[in-house]
Amino acid sequence: MSGTDWKKLFDAAEAARQRAHAPYSKFHVGAAILCDDGSTVSGCNVENASYGLTVCAERNAVGAMVLGARRPAAVAIVVDSREPTPPCGMCRQVLAEFGDSSLEVRSRTPAGKEARWTLGELLPHAFTQKFF
Ligand code: THU
């Protein structure tokens, strides 16, 4: 979205990252979503001793978003990695439930290395409700 305050959004993602529960992978992820009403929601990854129950930061942020505005205008992700990471396939599909292909997704490392995509680049030919 034009006019997105990316610094504010990345700050929210970083604050969320610091709350990650990732004792198994030790890969701490934070995500923040700017909603179309101007509000910001965030999420961190929450792992479990039963590994498959892990929920990614992005999907936890989407869960928070659904309580309010429901429509994402921009997504920021922060990872404690050398390279910025894109959202996983499952999170891309969940984002596509609410956002359109022009949704901007940016990922940063704490050192400030950044990558940028649109949701359409990350998940071309998304399966959505329009097919049924
Ligand atoms: N993870 C996320 O939170 N988001 C992604 O898009 C990729 C993976 C988390 C899940 C798990 O807690 C850890 O990163 C390692 O896979």
C-alpha cells in the first residue's frame, strides 16, 4: 500500500519476534500486518513439543487481524537469519484468503537486509473462494 509506514510496521514485527516461542528451532520470527483501517496487528511463531503443532508468525498475525479489520494492506516479517525469509507456503495460502495479489510483503533481518515481494509473486494462481 502506498504510504505504508514500513519502519513502524517492521518495529511491530521486531517486537513480536522478541516474543517468539521457538525453543526447538531457535528460529524466532515476528510478523506485523497493516490493516486497511490503519490498525496494526502482529504475531510470533509459537512452537510445541509436539513439533507439528507449531504455528508460524504470519498465521498468528492473520488470526489477530481477523478480530478486527480483516483486510491486510501490507505485511512485514522479521527473522533472526542472515537472509530475509519469505512466508512459508501455508502462510501464503492463508494470506491469500484475505489479501489480493498486489499485497506487499517485505522481510528483514535484524541487521537490516530486506527482501520485497507481492503476494501474487509469492503465490501465483492462488486457490480462493472465487473458484466455487
Ligand atoms: N516459521 C514462521 O514463523 N514463518 C515462516 O514463514 C517460516 C517458518 C517458523 C516456524 C518454526 O517455528 C520456525 O520458523 C522454523 O521453521
